Amino acid sequence: MRLDKFLKVSRLIKRRTLAKEVCDQGRIKINGQVAKAGSAVKAGDELVVRFGQKLVTVRIDAIREIVRKDEAGTMYTIISETPVSES
């Protein structure tokens, strides 16, 4: 599944266009590599997403095309949330 679609379906980011913009800005890494919106993701991958002033590390548990809102959180596990240090 494409990264931007996964972010939308899992509801980590609400809109696919916004997910694409975040990817294009280089704010998402898959397994330590900067990712583009079209990058393929699979179960077991680790994402690091920069949301404003925090980094959220997420492990993908499942890939599904269609998910109800209340089940979206089962697609991933949040490993850590850390504030971004100013350098």
C-alpha cells in the first residue's frame, strides 16, 4: 500500500492530500529512510513522523484497504512520542 494512503486509512493524518504534502516535505521516514508519498509500506515497517514539535514512532501492524473509524487504531502501534529538540 502507498504510504500516503496508509496514513489516511489509519487516520494518522486525516486527509490524503495532507499526507502527501507531509511526505514531500521529508517529515516521514520508513525504517530510517526518508520516504515519498508513493513509497510502499507493509506490516512490520517502522514509521517516524514529525508532527510539529514532536516525533512519533509507529510500527505498522496490519494493512487494510477499508477500515472503520473505531478500528483504525488497530493498524499500528505507537512505540514512542518524543519532543523535537531545538538545535
